[in-house]
Amino acid sequence: MTTVPTLATQNLERNGYLDLDIDPTLDLIEEIKRLKKEKNAVILAHYYQDGDIQDIADYIGDSLGLSQKAAATDADVIVFAGVHFMAETAKILSPSKKVLLPDLKAGCSLADSCPPHLFRKFKEKYPDHLVVSYINCTAELKTLTDICCTSTNAVQIIESIPQNQPIIFAPDKNLGAYLMKKTGREMVIWNGACMVHEIFSHERIVKLRARHPNAKFIAHPECEAHILEMADYIGSTTGLLKYTINDPATEFIVATESGILHQMQKNSPTKTFIPAPPENQCACNDCPHMKRNTLEKLYLCMAYELPEIILPDWVIEQGRASIDRMLAISAKAGLIG
């Protein structure tokens, strides 16, 4: 094992990641496995992570499902290869466990689009409204939320609320618009969005479908309405994956972050998966925040047990309440997450 220079803890935390040179001959996969066993750690990887991180993880999935799985283990350390709000959710559900994030700067454009201090003022304008927030939000926003939801259970959550109860939906305007269309409920919607799901090109998708007439077009509900209107299937990341496994089609055009294609290809090796094209020539269907995590950072994070996610007790308590309400409604509806 290579010797890594010792740095002050506060310096590591301030930088948010360990920018250290690693011996290029080091077998990172084996070292990560060794550290996992040594520290009784569990590694979670979101579907949007690079394939090499997904392949070494103990659990792969959507953010809430991963946090629930980690909470059910006897691990002392949770290493969340994802973005900041996901690691916060893991801490909320496992307050006694140490939660690590390989790169503290792995944020989320959607979560960042709804600053809690601004949302608090927005909420004050609608004192009689109940707040439903997409799980893809900060821990502090969850404390301002009555009920959380996921892209899997969002329709059921909205439909569980009495018709005469006005609703604020945050932070995703596209998911909110989709829910209004699906449920027929009028809602006050916060103007937030995911940078990845807003960049898909309607024109280029039409041309791509013309070149692949037998391909099914599938999309995440965080996409804009004009993209969703074209879709053969709309669903959460897990829902999209299951659809490609079960549907007899052999070609799929996929409108969500491209990391999911790794699992789609692993589960259906004889099928073809094509990432939906963005409006320009950049790799905009790759989330730059998700891709901040690397095997090197994962190794250093586990070696030093930093950066660690630490939340105030009141945030954990109040944030947990909004998640628990969601889980109770989901359980009653026979849903998971």
C-alpha cells in the first residue's frame, strides 16, 4: 500500500476531497475492498456513477432506495458515491453511522436551484398550502417539507392528499408539471430544474427516432414536457431500467443521465441503448456533479474517512419526519420508495 502524506483534517474538509497523488501501480479495486472489510463499510453507488464505481458497489440504485438499504445493514460506515443531498438523506436515515461522500463538491443543480432561505420566504406566501418536495433536495429543504416524494411514488403521494388541500411542489418544475397532468391537481410549483434533464433536444431526438424506427423512446419525468410528450414510457431511473429489461424491444433511446446505460447493458447485453442527444455537442447528458466521484477519490475517502456528512440533530429529526410520512403513504399504497 502506498504511503499518503498526512494532511490536517480541517484542510481535507475544507477542500471537500483529497487531491493527493496515488501510486499508479496501486490496485485501487483491491484496496477499496480491503478498506471496506477493515472499516465495516458499505458502498452505495447511484445509477449515474461511472461504470467502474457501480461495479465495485455493494448496492446500486436510486438515492432513497440506497439509503434505505444502507440503514438496514450493520455497517458502521456508509460511503455514498453520488451527490451531496443523497449522502444527507443517508445520514438522516442512519444518524448513528458515519456517512462519507468521495467529493464534497459533488452537488446537484436541482437541489441547488431551491435555496432553503428563499423557499422559506416563498412558503410564507402560501400559509394554507401543504409542501411536497421531491427527495432530490437538500436536508434543510426537507425540514420545510410536509411530505417527500420520489419519482416512483410521486403520483400516489399527490393523490393521497385531499382535493381541498392546496399544495406547493418543490423543487422540480418539470416533475411538478408532469404530476399536475397525471393527477389533474393544480399546484404552486417552485421554479427549479435539473441541468441534465433540461438539455435534451426535441429536434435531434425526432431525427434519431427516424434513424431507429423500432427503438422505444423512454424518459425520466424530470425532462421538459415537450420531451415527455414523445416518450413511449416515462419513469424513475429504476423504472426505466426495469422497462428495458421487460419490454421485448431491442433498441431504446434513453432520456436521462447516461450512467444508467451501464446497468441497462449489463442486464440486457443483446439490446442496444442510445443516449438521447442534447441540444449541443457537449456531453450534457452526463451529470458533471455525479462524475466528480472517481475510484481514486473513493479510495482516499475510505482511507481517511473524509469528507464526512454531519448534520445538526434538528435537521435530522425534522427532515426524517417528511420522509417517514412519505414512506407511510407508500407502504399503504403497496409501493417501495
